[in-house]
Amino acid sequence: MRLIEKFSCLWLVVLTASAVFVWGCSRSSNDSQEEATASAVATDPLPSWNDGPVKTAILDFVRHTSSPGDPEFVPERERVAVFDNDGTLWAEQPMYIQLAFAIDRVKVLAPQHPEWRNREPFRSLLAGDTRGALAGGHKAIAEIVMATHAGMTTDEFAEIVKDWVAVSSHPTLDRAYIQCAYQPMLELLSYLRERGYKTYIVSGGGIDFMRPWTEGVYGIPPEQVIGSQIKTRFEIRKDGTPVLTRLPELEFIDDKEEKPIGIQRFIGRRPVIAFGNSDGDLQMLQWTAGGPGPRLAALIHHTDDGREWAYDRESPIGRLDKALDEARAKHWLVVDMRDDWNAVFPTQH
């Protein structure tokens, strides 16, 4: 029950937004993006970052920790860098991507469920009334999630996700969602890997929702993605095929204090570098910064309402309040999106 309540609370915050955030993906566009990033690294590994104390701190930290003989050198096997996903690696406004996926899936599945026309929360969703769908509270949210994320094999779910991201696009930014990953963070991921760091995603989003596309978008393979999970069951079909079936039960919510637990469970090493953007990342940053030796804990602060959005303490999505206070008190790195990035999104092709 505790996991259900935590999961429902997370999704309740998201669903209060009125717009839909969706993701579209194109492998060819990503290849061009990777080539551009690789070329830029030859002269300046972080060309989309403005010169200043933040960029200098990142470059200095990575150089010191990856240079043999340096007093702050970290052996390559220990060079682990973790990143939140929503709001840290790509845009999270006006709504988290996975909620948009769930809502779209309700519409796709509706012909198979005529009873939904007279049953909440599905009736409201099908009528385009997201707020009305929330009238049932946590129970309604759990119904939406389980109806759209369970009842199929893991392979079937991966294909559904791939098909969805291939055709989805952002409702307000007029760009494919592969182009809504943050260009400065793509450069940072590439630079860290060049210097021997292993990069991981540690997100509150569904692990099986992210794994089908993170390698193509970020260069992060599925085995280096940590996220929330529902239970699965091993079965043998009548034709002898072994499958993993997704069940309508929660297994693990990778948010707040559960993020360090997920890191220990899946990685087994305390990270040297951690980037987040909200209070949901606070414990991950505390866990990273609290280790021995050199550590870099950083927050992406959304301050650019011209090129992206400006939000922090009062936002229902990606609230940054307690973590911002702690970052300032403990001198963690705070990346000001408006001042520290000369570009937010990749150039469209």
C-alpha cells in the first residue's frame, strides 16, 4: 500500500497540469546530433556551456578525477555519474512524458473496453477532461497506470513504447522530442564517457518505459537505466515460448529516498557525480556528496522562461525548494539555465 500511495502521489502532481507532454524519437536525427557533439569535443567539450565558474568547475573536476597522478584521481572502475531524467536531461514541462503516454494509451485501448465510456477515470480521459479524471484520487491514478502499463509481455511493452515515441511530438515547442533533450547535457554525457565515466539514468519514470530509447537518445544503454518498476512474472506460453508478463502491481518507486537505494541495488557503487533538478533528487545528491574523496553534486535550475521555462519552489512539476536551499548551504553546483547555457536544445535539421 505504501508503494501505491507514493506512486499515486507522484502521478497526481503530474496530472494536475492541463497540457500533455509527449516524446518523439528519430534515430537518424540522433546520429547527426552525436556527430556534431563529437566534432565539438575536439576543441571544446562543452560548447553549449557559457564560460564561467560553473563550466570551469565541471571541466576542472572531470579533468582532476580522470588524470592519473592527480591528487584527486579516481580509478576508472569507480567513475560513476548518475543523472535524473525529467527536467535534468530533457524538458519536463508542461507534463511528464510518461503521463502523456498513459493518456494516449487509454485512447488507443478504448475500443477494446466499451465499459470505459461509462466508468471513471476513463470516461473523463476519453472526453479530454484530465482534471475530471482525478476526481477518484489515488485509486483513479492507479487504475490509469495499470490499465496502460500491464497485461502484456515486456517485449510487447517495449514495442508499444518504441512505436509511440516514433510518432509523438511536443505540443508547444514545435520540434521532435529527440530534439528536446538538453544539448548541454548531451555534451556533458559524451565528455564524461570520453574521460572514462560510466553514465547512468536514475529516474522516477518507469524503467521499462525508458529503456527502449535511452541508448539512441543519450548513449546510455538499458542496463544503465534505473527507474520505477511494476512486478513481472516468468511464464511459458502454450507454444513453448518463455515470456515475462507485466503485472498490475508495483515493485519499486525510484524517487526521493528510494533513489540511493536504487543506486545501491543496481550499481553497487556510490556515484562520484550526480545531477538532478528537483526535491525528488535531493537524497541522491546527498548520498553522492556524502562519500569520501572528490564528489560533484549539481542541480539544473530552470530559470529561462524565454527558451524553455522558469520554475522552482512553487511548481507542481519538478519542484525545487529544499534541494535548492541545501545546494546553497553545502556549496553544491547550481547550473543556471539562462546564464550558464548558450543553447538549450539541439539545432533542428
